[in-house]
Amino acid sequence: MTTPTQSLQGSTPSVSLPPRWQRIALSIATLLIFTTICWCNLPAAAHQACYQWCEKNLPAQLNYRMRQSEWYARYAAHIGGVDNRWQMYGGQSRFNWEFQIYGEYGEDNERVDRLLPLPRQSERSLLTRWIVDFKEAKFYLNIYNDEIGRECYARYLARQFPEHQGKPLKNIRFDMRIRYILPPYVAVSKQKLFEDDFSTFTRDRFAVSQDAQWALAATAQDSAPAALLLNTVSQRSQVVEDR
Amino acid sequence: MFDRLIQSWNTFWFSRLDARPLAMFRIAIGGLFSIWFLFILPNWQRFFAGDGIVSLVSADFPNNRVNGPLSLFHWTEGWLPIEIFWPIAFAFCLAFTFGFYTRISTLGLLLMINAMVHRNPYIVHGEELVIRMCLLYCLFMDLGSVWSIDAWRRKQHGKSERNTILAWPIRMMQINICLIYLISLPFKFYDDAGWVTGDAFHWTVASEMWGLGGMYWITLWGGGILRKCFTFYTVLIETLFPTLVWFKPCRRFVLAGIAALHIGIGLLVPNVSFFTFSMVCTFTAFLAREDVDLMLAVVGRVRRSLLSLYMVTKATNASL
């Protein structure tokens, strides 16, 4: 039986090797890279156990240096893009969920709620759903547990939909609609996959009137002289640079 | 014993290997990402502009997760419009696919993908992470040595052909791909008991986000026998692939098995197509010289058959 070194990529490979110093450097790099990848992919409990062992058994200065070196190694891995944690259908959800994102327009006594015309909650053609919206599911999954991410998106929506029926936008509301999936054996016996009822609750309500007003002002200035518009653009750039 | 170990290590990591499988990898993943860039064009501004979903223009709202300093877009914010980067990225992708100034286009494509990932991590999916990992190692090899515009230009200038590549970056890519399965499989068992009992496919089928689009019969039919078969097949092939792919008698079977799994997922499951097809593209890096020879022989045979069929049809039409 051929060995892995001989079998992969065909018959006996060519034996012209690089210089010795290059082989040693690449070998060390190989071991460092794989050690870093394995370290980054250990469970958090393993990392905590290591940190606690170091704190207990090493002198304070050495412990500090170890933690610092570990941080540098992780950052180098982050720069190189080798700190990915791979999950392919790992922990799967036991319920189906979807965001329903509403804009709340007008004051409290004359409030109008509008289901915003967004991907995954409005009528879209097949082509649009398969081509234009191909990132939406992952985006929603990534902001599912990230309140700041949801607020980021809410502020963007405020700039896109600042008014409705003459009323200014006040809040962006994230409602969650959930339907539980029946366990496998129950599903087989009942020959259906889902519970009959949906649950809906409000996950977040973000006050975004400032972003909406800014968007309305920018739209009004679009019809103003070009110099005024340039001022607005440079002010936006300055805001970003200041941040 | 130690000398034999060193010799095996040197042969595995530092010999020279056939360049054609990596050229196939370059063409496959470059072609896939060319389509990916076309798909992302309608949302380019929305995803990456300062007033897009990253909301950089909201002055009172700092979000440290977006617009990281590792992104090229961070440093050009305010003086280069974001729209200018799409044609640049697409041009790098096409150049990479066709092997035109391959190393430069590899670096350019890597910088663009990195810029996108660090600008807006909320939309990052597996395909960006896979290609970013592969492109890092591709910087250390001449992907344009064969089947490329660079190879054609070298030939035109009378320079010698480069048919082999140093093994090191190829091995790094191969092992990283195997590590994806070696790492994700234990986490599968730990995070979801369904992968142990054979019921994991039930939750996949039922998922409206990542599921099979209404093909509920897969889990409901026959007392769930199909769902157990699919679940255990997935576990089996993901367990066997990282080890058996290194042995010649098993290599083609495990490659075919895991490619079939990913192609099936890519065609049936919405929202993960690009990731699964990018994994299929990376499997070309495991092909051996004889696999490529066989594929070229089959392609040649099919081409000759089609040509002779065409000639016969043409002759028949002429006689009529």
C-alpha cells in the first residue's frame, strides 16, 4: 500500500528540495500555524482552564507574558484569517423564527405602524430572492443575538424610510415571530412538522428619529445649491473620521 | 528511524507537485467568486457604504464590530467612494480566474475579501472565510504556472514551462480543509444530540432558513428512515474524508462522496449555496496527477464523440 507521502498527487514526487534554512523556517511556521488554529478552535472552557492553571502555578510576571503572547498570537491569526471557528449545521434551532421589522410613524396619539418593504418580509420575485437576497438569511442570523447589530440596521432603515403618509419616523421595532418544530417522532406520528400556533413578541424598539430627520434634511438639501450639498458630504466624512 | 521521519517530512512538505490540480482550483473558485461578485453588486452600497447597514454616519452610535482597521475601506473612508471598489474587486477576481498576473491578482483579491469581511462582519458567510484562508496560502505558490494567460505569455516569450509547484502551500491548504471537518464534527456531536441519534436532518429539513424548501417527506416518510440515512451518511463521510483522502485507493471515493454531499446541499438548500460550492472547489486541491489525466482523457473522449456525432448529422442533412 502506498504511503500518504507517495500517493497524493501522483507517483513518486520530484526530490529537488528547497535549501535547508527554508525547510526549517517553513516547518516552524507550519507547527505555529496549526497550533494557533487548534488553540483558536478549542472550547472556551478549555481556554479558561488554561488561564486559571497559569494564574495559579506561574509567577505573576511570567503569567502576564504568557497571556500577552497568547493575545499577540490570536491577533496575528485574526489578521491572517486563520482564527475561524468552523461550524456546519452544529447546534440546530428547534424553532423557526423570523424578524418582522416595523417603522412607527407619527406621535403616540396618531401612530401608524408600517411593515417595511424589506427582504424576507415582502413580496419579491424568485430572481430577486435567489440572487439579490442571497445574503439576507446570514445577515439576520448574525444580528439575531447582537443588539448593537440590530440597532445599526435600525438606523440604516431610518435613513431609508424616514417618513410615511406625511408622518416622520419615530421608532424601528423588531418583532419576532416564532413557530416551534415538533420533535422527530411526534412529527412522524402526526405527519406534520410544526406546531399550529405562532408566537409573536417585540424584541427591540429603537428610537431613530434623529437619523430619520437627518435623512429628510439631506433629501431637502439635494435640491439646494451644490455647495450646501458638498458641506453636508464633508460633514458626514468628518463625523466618520472623528469616530 | 529519525532520519526516515525527516525524509518523509521533507518529501511530504517540500517536494514538487503537479500544478494542474491547483490551476483547476484557481479556475473553479475564481469562476464561483466572479458569479458571487455579480450577485453582491445590487447590495454593494447597502452592505459596505458608510451610510449603509453599518451606519457609520450615526455619530452618537459607536459600533466597534464594524469598519475594523484591517479593512481597506476603513482607510479610504471619506475620500474614495465605496462604489469604486466593486469594479476593482471584480477585475482582480477575473484576472485571478484567467491567471493574468496571478500573484498580484491573488493578493488584490485577498485584500478585497479582507476589506469586505472587516468592514461588515454581519454579512460574512462561510464562502468568504474559505476563500480568504485559501488565498493566504495561494500567495506562496504560482497558481498561474499552467492553464493561464501567464503561462501562455511565458510560452510566447520562449521561457521554460513551470509544471510543478512546491508542496508546502498546497499541503497547508489541504490540511486546513481537512481541519474544517475535524473541528466541526466534534462540535456537531457536542452541540446537537441529533447527530448522534440520527435525527439531525429532521431539524435541517424543518428549518425555513436553512432547510430543504418544503421537502418534508424526507423526515416524515418511512418512520424517519431516510432522515437517519442522510444524517449518518453526513457523519460518516465527514469522519472518513480527513483521513482516507490521503490514501490513493480511497481518495477518489471519499472525494466523490463528500463532493456529492456538498453539491446536494448546494442545489437543495437555500442560502448556503456559495459556501458549499466553494468547498467543492477546494476539493480539486486534493486531485493527483493521474486524476487530472483521467479527467482530461474523459473530456477528450466526450469531445471526440460529440464531434463525430456532429459530423454524421451534418453529412446526413447534406445527403437529404
